[in-house]
Amino acid sequence: MTQTVPSMYSSALFELGSSSVLTNEKDRFISFEFPILCPCCRKGNEKFVKNGHDTSILGKPQRFKCNCCGKQFMTHTSLFWQEQKSKFIERIINTYYTESRTYKSIAREFYLNESQVCRLLNEFWLAAQKKAADLELLKKAFWDIKKGERKNITILYIDETFIKIKGNQWYLITAVNNLGQVIHHRLVNTLETAVLWPFWQELLRICPNVTVFVSDSAPFYEKMCKLMKKSIYHIEHVHKGDRRKIIVTKHEYDPINCKFSMYQLGMKSDTLLKKDPQKISYFEKYQKEIQHGIGRGRPKGSKDKKTRNKYQKRKDKPKIEKKKDKKMLKKRGRKNVFKNGSQFQVEWGIDPFNFSIIPIDPAISTTEWTKNPTTTILELLMIVNKEFTNKHVTSNRIETNFHQLDAWSTFTGNFKISSVDRDVTLFYGYKNWKNHCFSICQSIKSKINVKPCIKVIGQQFSFQKLINN
């Protein structure tokens, strides 16, 4: 529709702060003028007439009536402020998406309350769902990475969070690249190997050249690395106990002998930040693969032997008097690289990729390992240093997305699994529908008052008080 040139204007008066430069009292007040146009047909004042004052509102604002469409509006509901409210909401949305900000800081910047910001984000989320369903945006792939670029991805960050759906606990597993772009995600009900393996196969199909995985110290990630049956580097950020520790593991698979070789390197997460000599631990472990058809139970025919009286004492069984010794014998699990590993020292040079490895233990011989430990440690350090040069080694690259996802959509209650999966896809596919963000903001502009919009415009004046609007 054509928009006519307005001939009627109104103004908002601001009072500036006290300053030695402002000697005259009149200079402390500044006005901001804006045009008055019909919000429906965008016509000027030659097409509408004054229609009295609204006495139910403080200040009794002037009321107008458009002769073209019959729309009644006031100064603060005219076309200019309707567009400013849409831009104001879009600015809040972009601030929340692009910056890791709290509700309190956003509310302070935009002259709102925390509850208003939360309510506005929820309204935008519901409107975005309707818009995405109308435009069929959920049928598109939510990642914006081209097929040629996926082959160049060699490192992935993986993390999981739990979501409560109808009283049951589900897990959302997400994989991103080093730029923070979402590669793949899946909603599963358990963290068993049979359930997680299809997710891993899809990752390998999307990014076939991945060699490094960064995750927390969950045990099922190590199982997935073994099931790949190829050389994989796994960087674990320890989330239990001392959170400043990381473990770098290299998984090797020998298809001829069906044997796994695992080389582990333990160090602190700030090792790459400090240029002083740092202590690290190195450990090797080997494990034969359990062949198909051979279980871990009793051998066949073992029950044919004569049963022994359970009260009869075994002569060859050693006596264990203390209860603590019994607990130590029952203890199972993988060995700790920091306790059982050999101690080395890293001395850094001028170049971050130039460092030397010196053994600390006096009685270390190269015959204890199949590979030279110095070359293996150098290889593992180079893998970590390539991605985390002068940084903390951490896997918390997806935590911000998880926190924002919890704030945008509350999954507690009687939600369906399909609806939760749709909301997660919509959240991760923000780049696909961000071009429609302004039209979504226009649909919820009635959820906010015009007064904070006026104050945000007055920020350029460094005003102290809004007199009238």
C-alpha cells in the first residue's frame, strides 16, 4: 500500500541529566518528533479526523479515526510506534540468541522486568512454531553446512542433557563442530549401546573424516569409539571430582589380532595456558575383543561336576579378615591414568607447537611399552594443541544451547515426544527461519507497551527522565 507524506507530528519530551555544560534550564529538555499515520491503511492526517480524548487513560491522549478504513487509534498506537515495537522485540530476540545474557541484564538494558522478558520470549517461541508450521520450515535440514564442507570436519563436540516428558526421563544428545554449528541431534530414552549406536552411525555418514571427539567422562562414549573399529582420538573433560582434569585417549584397533590398544594422557585443563613446565601422566592398556558367540558366563558342562558344600572351607582361598580388603577385591572398572600412569614433564618453547617431553620417574625403560611413550605423548599433545591453543580444554561448547533451550521451551508436563523433537529442531534451525523473525515479532507486538520503546530511543540523549509521550 502507498504511504502518504504525513503532515501531523507529535513529540516525546526527555529531561537530560544535570551537567556543567547545560547552563540554561531550557537546554536540559529535548524532544523527539515522530509522524502520526494510520496503523491499518498507512494514510496521513488528510484521511483521518480527531475523535475526542480517551479519559480512561492517564493523560487523556487524543483519539483519531481514519475515514478510509474506519480504524480508531491514538498517538502511541499509530503506525510509527507499531513498527518500533516490532523492531524492539526483534532486537531483544537477537540479543538473547547471539549473546549469552541473563534475563536480568536484558531487562535492565531495555527498561523491562525479568517477567516481561520471559513472557515475551515464550510468546515469540509459540508464534515461531506456528510460522514454521505454515512455511513448512521443519521439513528442511536444520544444519546449514554443505556436503563439501562436511568432509572437512575432523573434530566434533558431543554432549547430552535430560528432558522430562510425561514423567519419564529422556536424553537429548547433540553434536556440533568447532564453530558451534549443529551437525546432528537425537532424542533417546536410554543411554544403552544399542540405542546410541544408530546416532553414531548417522554422525559418521554426515562427517566421514571425523577423527577427534570431545565429550565429558561418560562411559558410553568410550564404547562408541571402540565400536567404530578405527583409530579415534577421544578428549574427555572430567566432570566429577577434580573438574580441572582432562584425559586424552587414542583408540587403536588391530583387525588381524582383534585387539584394542588404548593410549591415555592425563593433564590439567589449563596446561596449554601456562608456559611453565607441566606434569602429565601417560598410561597404556590393551584389551582383546570378545568374539561373536563367546560369552562371559560359565563354560559348557561346568554344572556336571559335583557340587561342594557351601559351608565347606576352601583350602586354597586366602583368608580376608578386614571388610576393606573385600571391597578392594570386588572393585572393578578402568584404571585411573593419574594414579597408575607414568609421570612426565612438558617443557614449552617459544612456539606453542614446539615442546619437549622429559620422563620424571627414574626407572623408566622403553621396553615397558610397545610404542615409544615420548612419540605417543607428542602425538596426543599435538591433537589437543591443534584445537585448544592458548585455551582451556573443555567440552562445554553446547552448554549454552542447552540453557537457552530450557529457557525458550519448558518440556515438563504432558508433552509428546514428537512435539519435543519438533521444538528442538526448530530451536537448532534458527538460521533457517531468522529471515521471518520480523514478521513473527509483528504478530506479538501487542504483548508489549510502547513506553520502553520510547526510552530505548531516548538512550541516544542520555536522558534522566521521560516527561511525557
